[in-house]
Amino acid sequence: RDFHLGQVEPTAMGLKEQFSILNQCPRELWLTYLMKFFESFAYFSMSYCLTVFLSRDFGYTDREAGWTYGLLNALTALYGLPAGFLIIDNLGVKWSLVCGATLLLSARLLMAFTTSPSVLFVVVYLMIPAGQAFGIPVMTIGIKRYTTIHQRGLAFSWFYVVMNCAALFAAPGVDLVRYAVGDGCRPLTLFNLPCFSAYRVLMFAGALATALNIIIAFFFIREIDASGGTTKEFEVQTTNPWEIFKSVATSGRFWRFVTLIFLLVGVRLIYRHMDATFPKYMLRTFGPKA
């Protein structure tokens, strides 16, 4: 990331100085951090155990669970392209966050309680990737609007710190739920479920975190722009999707960004591969208490 003239690199400042700078931003910046934490917790809680959940609760083979996990993440990127051109730019930050969180809440509740393979198919291949396509990209747009050019680098640094804190929080959370519920399952007579496993509990926990995001986005996020140094209302202007596409496609900065992403695909593949295979490796190597 390039730092502009007059902008101090975050590593050169103490925490007090960093928070002093961020406190000059509107409340939406801090609310976005809070939403990022909840969404990252829900995402990582699911990511750490999805392949095991698919095999234990729905009888997927290792190959089927791996392909499902991979396609879910690929579809998130695929859905993000039309979502950006057709919907997000015309809805604005607030309502895009509300729509995305609502879709994810529905998906995670269905994952927690459904026993139907058909419903699971719709959730995994449509609802979750579409909801995620509305979430994280829109939050980054929000960070840009809530900060000036001199605050932006620091704000994005803390944005990713929050994500990593959520990942660290989710990992022991998965262990605590598995130890409390056990590696088997318990009946849930209220929803006529013969088997409510620890992995379903984790999906439900993710749904609760997503519900908090809906409340934050709906009641507390304003459609504003503070990038000029003063906070003012941002008026969402409806634009022709084709005009948006042409504007992006002819931007040199966009293609430089695409090149960078392409170079980092290999690193991303390693992370996704570990998410898909490491949980089963640990369980089969070290037993159900791993």
C-alpha cells in the first residue's frame, strides 16, 4: 500500500496515536469494525468445520465435501462481479450490508436446522456465497468513505487486525463447543431433529452473530461520506450497470489490482486447502478430542 505525503505509516505510531487519529472518523468506522468482527467470527467458525459438518451430518465423502467447500468460495468471487455492477453501487453501503446480512442469517439458520440435501444445496451454492459477496467488499467501500486519505491506510490496517482477532476467537470457540456437546450429537425435539451436532451449534452461533450485524446496519449505519474531511450525507445515485462496467474495465488501476490478485491466488489456495483438509486430518490422526 502506498502512503501519501503527510501520512504516517501505522508501524511508526503508538496505539494511543493510532486511536487518536481513528477517533476523528465518524462512528460508522467503529461500527464497521464491529460488524467485521461478527461476520469474520461467523465465517471462520463455519470454515474451520464445514467439511466435517458435511460428512458427519449429511454423509458427504471427503471428495464431495472438498469440492463443495472449494465451490462455495469460488462462487463468492463469481457472484461478487454482477453484485458489484448491478446491485451494490445502486443500493449504497447501508442497504447492501442489510441485504447481505439478511441473506446470510437465513442461510446459517437453515444450515443449523435443515436435514434436507436439497435445502443444503441451495444454501451452500446460492445463499452463502451471494451473502458473502454483499458483505466484505461493501465493508471495504465503507472504510474508504468513512476516512480521509491520511487516515485510510491506518483504518484498513485495523480492519484486518479485527478480522484476525475474530479468527483467533473463533478457533477456541469451535473447540469449546465440541467439548461441550461432544463428537456425537443430541436430539433436538423442538425442531424434530434426531441429531443436533456440535457443528450445527456452531452454525447457529454464526447466525446469532449475523443477526447482530443486521441490527447494527439497519439502525446505526448512516449513508455518509467523510472522505473529504467533513461528514456529509452520501446520495446514492442509480447508474447504468454497463456504464459502471466500462468505467472499471478501462481503469488501469483496476487491471493492476487484478494482476496483484492473480499473483496471490496460490497463497489463497493454500489457505483454503488447509481449511478443507486440516480438520479431518487432525480428527483422524489424533482422535475425536483433537
